[in-house]
Amino acid sequence: MKAKLVRELNKLVKARSAEGEERERVRRAIEEKRRVIEEAKKLLSSYRTLLLIDNSNLPANYITILRKHLTGIAEVKLFKNSLLRLAIKELGMRNADELAKYLQGTNIAVFVNANPFEAKMFLDKIKIMWRAKPGDKVEHEIVVSPMKTDVKPGPMMSLFSKLKVPIQVRDGVIWIAKEAAIARPGDVVTPELATLFDKLGVEPKVLKPRIKVAYEGGVIIPGDSLTLDLEMYRKEFAEALSNAIAMASELAIPEPFVLKTSLLKAHTRALTLAVEAGVLTKETSTLVLMTAVSKAHTLALMLASKSPEIAQFLQISIPTTTAPAVAEQKAAPKAEEKKEEEKKEGVSEEQLAEGLAALFG
């Protein structure tokens, strides 16, 4: 009876002890979760922008590599979605429900004091090379230099031959004799090519993290909207600046740079007007005479084309119309000929008036 009682008491003691350990484990788990939530709240409050990077197709140590690149620039964390969601909710952040929709799968949280577009451009500059797997596509040309490899002669020699890579066998290993391309953009990595990459220590794949969303001050920007066409914006800005300067110079806005352009425009227009009016000054005399000579020459050619006597007097040779042209003119309708002659005569009188005005003021 006593032994049975002792056994029962031992069971009760063990059960109580297990309950105590379970309560302690739960307490510690709650404390750890609270610590993580507080850490997330502190980061959300301290940094301007939150970026969520899709971590589903990235290698396990990618976050470590990313941290090294962003040391002193940003904080990189791997939070559980549920805890980050609680932190956002407790802070009462704007559009929290909309942001929570992106907290699916595994995410890398990047906290940075820059606007989302700057942060995206900075992340794009980080190139992390990685080994390729069979089935991957080559994104850029892979060129190997002359070198000693650790590959022993055997089946790999046929692969080098297939890729047209000149090789030699020396010291019991394969040497690459000349620089050669072993893969080109668009090539699909075969198991043999993946093995060759590994043997040569080539990491042809550039890891490109996908930003799911950016959050700044309540504004949610999907990752696809963060890519900027800088060249297009540069051209548009240059065009806008040019148009603004042109308008400002027309209005003669009293700014040193604008007034310089306004004065230059005014001077050019005044000079053109003076030349057209035939005003002779030290600055315009050469242009006035050149314009008069040009108009006189045009007038002389037109008069000579209408009268052989004038052409002979002015010693101007008028080219004769070729036979095909004459035949074509005869074939044209008479009404059209008459209209064309009237048009020519009208133009001649106007140019005649301009020429005489230029010559005689």
C-alpha cells in the first residue's frame, strides 16, 4: 500500500514538474515573441522605408551576403510574418491591412533611410554571383581565360571539344589553351555544363532579389512599380528645362541667366528687322547689301527666263528645256498650264517688287 502511494506521489510530482517546465517554456516563447515584436516596432519607427524581398527562391545564406553589402546602410531582418504583422498593427501604421496582404511566404525585411526608388536602385547595383543549376538560363556570355584546371582527362574532354574550347593535357590535368566562350546568353544549363562550371569555379548566375512591396509613410508601392526609366526622365527634364528657359526669355523675367537669353533674342530680331527694312548702320550694312544682291540676282534670273533679250543683255545663260520635259508639258491639260502660268506670273510680280525695293529702297 505504501509503495503504491509512493508511486502515485512520484507521478504527481513529475506531472507538476512537467507542467512547470511547460509553463516556463511557454513563458520564454512569449517573452521571445514580445522581444521580436518590440525590435520590429523600433525598426519601423526608426527607418523611413520598409522593403519586403521575396525569399522563396533564394539560397539560405543570401540574407548573410546581403547583410554584408548593406552594413551601415540598412538593417536586414528575417521576421515571422505574424510577428511583423502584430508590430505594424500595434504601431497603428496607415494602410496596415493593405501592407499585411504582402506578408505571405518567407520575406526578408530591409529597413533603410532612403526613398523606395533610391533603395531599389541601390539593391539593383548589388550583384551576387551564384552557381547555376541544370535548367537555368545563361544571362550573359561566360568566357574562360587560359588556365590550368583541376579536371583530369576523361569524359570532360568531349564536353570541352563540344564547346570548341582549345585544351591541352599537361601534368595529368586539362589546361585551357586559349580564351574561349563556354556559354552564351539564352543557353540552357545542362547537367554537364553545370558540372563544368563547378569544376572551373564559375558562378554564372546573378541573384536578382524580387522586391514584393515598399512602404513609406503609409504609402504602399508594389515592387513592379519601383523600376524607373532614368534615360526617359533625363530627356523629359532637359526638354522641360529648355521650354521653361524659352518661355522665361520671351517674358524677359529679371534673372541674370534669363536676361542674357532675352537680350540675345532681342538683338537677333532687331538685326533681322533692320536688314529687312534696309536700315544701313555699321552693323547692318554688310547684311543689307548681301540681301539686296541676293534679291537682285533672283530678280535677274526671273526676268531673263521671260525675255531672251534681257538674258542676252544681262549675259545670263538660261538652260534649255529637255525633250522629255517639253513632251510632258504638252501632254498636261491646258487648264492646268494656264493656272500654273498665272501662279508663276503672280510670284514674279511679288519678287520683282521685293527686288526693286531692295535695290532702290
